[in-house]
Amino acid sequence: MTTFQSNPGNGGPSSNGTQAQGNEGQDGFGHRVDRIGSDAQQLWDDARGAVTDLQDTLDLKGRVERNPYLMVAAAVGVGYVLGGGLFTRTTGRLLRLGMRLAALPMVKDELIGMAEAALRGVETGARMAGTGNAGGSDRPQGSQV
């Protein structure tokens, strides 16, 4: 840092000019500091406004009040992913288990559909065997009305 000293014994123009340049440098520096401070304050206000807007959009407090367990589960999931648990053996096992559990209802529906089709086939075969009489009745033989 350069300091400027005035020489009171020498009243020449060079000493006044040096002192004037020193004051201009200090005024310019002070102005820059003020401008940086106001820019930082503006940035802080903008960031605070953005966070407030995000809070209003997400409504985290309301979601936590409505579904506290779901929000705890979401926080655990986010922590697990951010903690590096995404590419571990445990995650692979959980995904395989999840796929099996997700496929279970589809397999069950397919099996039930095949069983119902087989029952319809058996009923249709029984009707066909029962309609061989001369009366043309749709009821199987032996049924009473």
C-alpha cells in the first residue's frame, strides 16, 4: 500500500498534485467499495426472494403437515441418494425386489385370466354336450326348473 505524505516545507505545485492524486485514488476506492457493497446487498435480496418464491411454490410446511410420513420417507430417499447409496449392492437388491413385487400383480392377473378362460371353455363344452337333445334346451341335462 502506498502512502502519500505532504511536505509542508515545500509549497511547490508537485506536492499539491501528489496529494490531490492520492485523494482521488482513495475516493475512487471508497466508491468501488460502496458499489460492491450495494451489489452484494442486491444479490442477497434477490437470493432471499428466490428462496421465498421456492418455498411458496413447494409449500413444504403444508406438505409436512398433511403427509408427515411421506415427507420423512422422501427425506430419507434424498439423503440416501445424496449420500452415495445409489450405486451400491443394497440398491441393486432393493430394485430387484421392487421389480418382483411390481410384476406380481401382473402375473396374478394373467393367471386369473387364463383360469377364467379355462372355466369358460369347460362350461361351453358342458353346454355343447348337453344341447344334443331334441328339445334344443340350453340347460344341461338333469337340471330342473
